[in-house]
Amino acid sequence: MKNKILVTGGAGYIGSHTCIALHEAGYDIVVYDNLSNSSYEAINRVSTLIGQPIEFIEGDIRDAESLKKVFAAHHFFGVIHFAGLKAVGESVAKPLMYYNNNVSGTITLLEVMSEYDVKNFVFSSSATVYGDPESLPINEESPRSCTNPYGQSKLAVEYILEDLAVSDESWNLISLRYFNPVGAHSSGRIGEDPNDIPNNLMPYISQVAIGKIEQLSIFGNDYPTVDGTGVRDFIHVTDLAQGHVAALNYLEQQTSPEKSCLDTVSTKQTSSKSSSVGFLPINLGTGKGTSVLELISAFSDVSGQSIPYQFAARRAGDIASCYASADKATLLLGWEAKLPITDMCQDTWRWQSMNPNGYDAS
């Protein structure tokens, strides 16, 4: 086994897929999750898929004493931090809950990491930190701004990580800015299981296709796009999971003691101390935009189901187009998205068909 990794929020949608990718890459993992918006059944299924049990600890990232027990019991190389609330609408209605969990919880986690001298951190950030982009594709130097408390909570954590890196150069902090994760594991055993009515487009489409929801509402058909509907950068969750493995591999390479011997920096600057990464934001996306109507058409072709929809007024805060420049991920991490929209739709439909009620078998 490679190094041991703590995965907070590892029972969630992206976390569970990343656990599989980490195992396949040889990492030893411990999952820490309070199951507030995830299911333990996801952990059971991941364990089945990888052929061995996963060490799971039920706990909250705001609980410092619980975290200290976990860090005292394990020697972690680093943390992948998924744990967080993620519904935009809910964040508008309950901003204090989002700031308390997403921001305060992350501060508590970082404080405990510091106490146990674990300084390698991969953060689950979001393209929402870019707000309404000034130009496309969006690169990591694009201006940041947010239109809702969920996005603000992600951006607040990024500012905290930046300040932390300045204050203590021993920290290695990668912020992975996801675009629009969709799809499911090819086995159909794990996937996105939203509570109640879905907040994201793809699970909404799949639930319309299977008959759980009558029709889809498309918010806005007068945007300056290919067909008037919003354009987004959809990325397969399996590709996204591989991005986290690539980020950890990068941290291992950059922080190894041997790195200083291989560095091209002048010999005057080299020392026995390993180099540090500081704060490093990296986009994870395909670099391609797909409109809402294009996604509906692709899903209908794959599933053989009609997807009834109606147009509705634009929602406040929605933007016309958003897609990534993923060049930095390719250059630094050797990573790129590989799976096309058809695979995203096929895997989503397989998951939805095999699990019409998600992880709830009833």
C-alpha cells in the first residue's frame, strides 16, 4: 500500500467514487463522514467493489475531539476534504448552516491536521468560485466572485488556504475546482443519490426518464448560446475521482526529500528540506461546453426514453456559459478528462435503472 489518506465526506457522491480510485491506485483509506447527506450503503457497496472492507468512522468535521482521536490512531500522509453541504438553494435559505459546516468545519479540520503535523490537503472546491466569468474558457487566474452562500463558503475556504500557505510554508494545499460532475460508476452500484428533489440537472433528467418526476423545467431559453439554454462543462465523476489521485501523486512527488535533488532550481537554494507546494488551485473539467438541450438529447438517445420538459424563466444568479481551461491539470498533474457525454449519460441511466430509489432499497 501507498500512503494512508483520510477522506472526509467519503460516503458522498464524489467521495465514494474517489475511494475506489484511491484503492485502485494503492492508497490506504479511512473514511470520515457524518452521513448527514450521504448513505452508509455507499460505503458497503464501495467495499464490495474493491473486495475489502473500508475503515469508516462516523463523525463531524466540526468535532475537534473526534478528529483528534482519528489522527492519533493513524499516520496519515494527507487529507482529501469532501465533507460539506452543497445545495445552492438551501444555502440561500440557511446561510449560517452553510458557513458553520463548510467554513468553520474546515478550520477545525485544518487545526487538528496542524496539531498532528499532517500538512498535505486536497480541497473539494467548485467552479462556482468564478461567479459569472468575464471570458471563456475559465482558467485558474480568472477573477473570483460568488452569487450565493454555497459558493461563498467554498471561496472563503480558498482564502483561508491561501493565507495558511503564506503563514506556514510547510503546508501543501491543492484546491480542485470542479465544474459539473455527473455520471456514475460503470458497475451501476454507486452514483448520485440526491435527497428529495434533485438540485442538479443530470439526476433530474434521469428521474424524469424513469418516471419519478413528471417533467423537467429548463430555466431560460434566451441565453446567448447555441440553442438559448445554459451551457456547462459536464465531467464524468470517474474522471473527477482520477483527478484526486493525480493531485495526491503530485503532492507525493513534490514533497519527497529526493525532490530537492532533482529540482532545476539553483544549487544555492536546495537543501535537505523537501519543497512545498503552498496553495495551488487547479480546474477539473473537460474544456467543452454542453447545453441543457444537448444533454437532454444525449440522455434520451442513450436511455430510449423521452424527456418531457418545459421552459421557465431564468433563475437569479444563473449564468449563460461556464466551461474550463483544464490545461493546468494536464501540465502539472498529467490528468485530463477522457469520458464523453455519452458515457456520462449511459452510466447515469444504468445507476438510475438499477437503483430507482437510490441507496434506499425500499
